[in-house]
Amino acid sequence: MGLNEIYYKKEIKMNYLLTEQQQMIQELCREIAVEKIKPVAAHYDETGEFAWDIVKILADADIFRTYIPEQYGGMGGGVLEMAIATENLSWGCGGIALSFAATGLGTYPILLFGNEEQKMKYLPDIAAGKKLAAFALTEAEAGSDAGSIKTTARKEGDYYILNGTKQWITNAGEAEIYSVVAITDKAKGARGASAFIVEKGTPGISFSKKENKMGIRSSATREVIFNECKVHKDNLLGREGIGFIVAMKTFDNSRPGVAAQALGIAQRALDESVAYTHQRHQFGQPISSFQGVQFMLADMATQLEAARALIYLSARMIDAGVKDISKISAMSKLYASDVAMKVTTDAVQLFGGYGYMKEYPVEKLMRDAKITQIYEGTNQIQRSVIASALIKENLGK
């Protein structure tokens, strides 16, 4: 076991008053990350393959059950459990961990807006890890402006016929269950959007080639194409016209998960940096003895712990049923992803020329961290969400 693994395992002692079950999830995911994911992370980054062997390990370890209610085969946890699992799996590889985290994103529309029949039909297989899920909202002309989606769903008898293309969908092609937002009434704009559950294999759904990405390369990112895709009305989530609400409420619940992914990546970068600076000697002493290096490590660790506290707070507020969670959820995603980019960049700097080489892990961590500032709402959008909430709160007084 390397020095960085010993250091990281020791950090588990700071448990933020986690319950016994939450600590069990933390320790199990940490073990899987260290023993199963870390050794193969570079291979999957290089090849871009989807890590189905790790998905099976996660399923066998019941990790997909963590945030699913007990009546649907889960452990009864919530956003905090999902964040804890995502954080620790992402320490091993941010891309591989997305098979779990993106399934959570695709599942939350069903958890939040699904009826009992829909939950009973889909959640048990997700909880068992038998089927992955994905969330299909983004389009070529609807990124930050999610209200500008063009995919349509026209009603014909007992069915909706979907047409359009979703872009940059995580888990696309690998997932069996898709939560999809489409326009059912063009005249109403964003208020005319509705959400549907669409199964892989439904006639009319297809997928483009896997995107060749800068980071999180083992994660599958594809277009999801709907061509006269026939979906039964029983697969409508909630009612017509609330698709945009489904999307925004889903993001409120899922953004701490993105923050946790960023945190896990950044924690790995810090651990690698501590180990490397202790081992690397210059001028006859380890570079960790230099004050400039010590100050960098101290700042990295402090920023990480602040991000962790904010993530866990936001997750606990969501799980407690706090009504207005958009601001704190956006704050956790914004801060953690900015910290991840800074910490991983500093890690590359501490490694010097070695940090720029693929033989060392920190260049991958830096590449993986970048996407956390972009997807599920860019950090510019997060700042808009936070500012809008602040203004609304002030005017409310």
C-alpha cells in the first residue's frame, strides 16, 4: 500500500457525525476505489472504454441501493449517501464513478415525480445495479438555456411520439432507463415541456458514437436520438407542462453529487501531492520541507475541507426536506468544482515536469476536474442561481 493510500484511509476518521450506515458506505466505496478502481483508471482513461467490470463490482456491493427508498429495494438513504459514495468512488476515477453518479441523476426525476407504479417498475432494477439510468435534457441549442429545448413529444391516442436529439448525455447507450424532457406544447415555451421515462430498445431511440473527451474518458457520452419514438402515456412523469420543473428540481438534488465528484478528484490530487512532496528531494531535502510547498498543501487541504463541509450541509438540508434548496445546492457545486480545478492545477505544479506526464496521475485528475465546472449547469449559471436567490430573499424581507 502506497503512502497516499495510507494518508487517504486515515482521513476517513473525520466523519462529520455520519451515521453508522453512512460510515459503512464511505469505507466500502473507499476500499473499492483504492483496490479496484485506482489500478485500472489509467487503462480506461487511455482506451475510453466503459468500465462494466467496475459497475458489476458496485452492483454486487449494493452501492446503487444507497439512495433508493427501502420499499423499492434500496437502503433508504438520500442525497448525502449518494454524495458520500460519489466522493469516494471519484477518488479512484471521476469517469468510472459517473456510471453510479449519472445513474443517480437519471433516477431522481423518477424518485421526485414518479407515481407508485413507475417507481415499482423501475427503481428495484436500478437499486440492484441491473440497469443504469441517464438524464436527457441538453441539446445543441439548449445548454445553459435549458428552456430552449427543441425535442418534441406529440400526443397520439395513448402514446407520445418523440422527435429530436439530445446532446452530451452521460451514460447514453449504456443506460437502460432515460428520463427525457421534451416539448408537448410549443406555444407555452418552457411551460410546455414535459418529462418522460424512455427505455432503451424502444423503437425510435438510437445513439450516436461515443464522444472523444478531454477528461472523464471512461464515462460514456453520446447523443440520444429520437425518431418517431413511441412512448406510452403511462411513462409521463407527473403531468404535462412540468418538464422544466422536473429538470430544475432534479438539479437541485443532484448538484451536490457533482460537487462530491469534484471533491473526490481533488482529494486524490492532494493525497498524491502529499506523498510526492515527501518523496521528492531537492537541495538535499524533501520538497515538503519547503515553506512555499507547505503553504500550497495547507491551502489545498483547507479548501477541500471547506468544500466537503458545504457539500454535506447542502445534502443534509435536501434530505431534511428544507424547501428552498436551489441556492445552497448551487453553492456546493460552484465552490467544490472551482476548488477541484485549483487543487488539481496546483498538484500538477507541485509535481513539476512529472505532473505533465501521463505516467503520473495528476494530469488526468486535472483533466477530469474541468468538466465539473461545466455540466449540470456551468459555474456561471450557478452564480446566477445564487444571486437570484439572494435578491429574492432580500426583496422578500
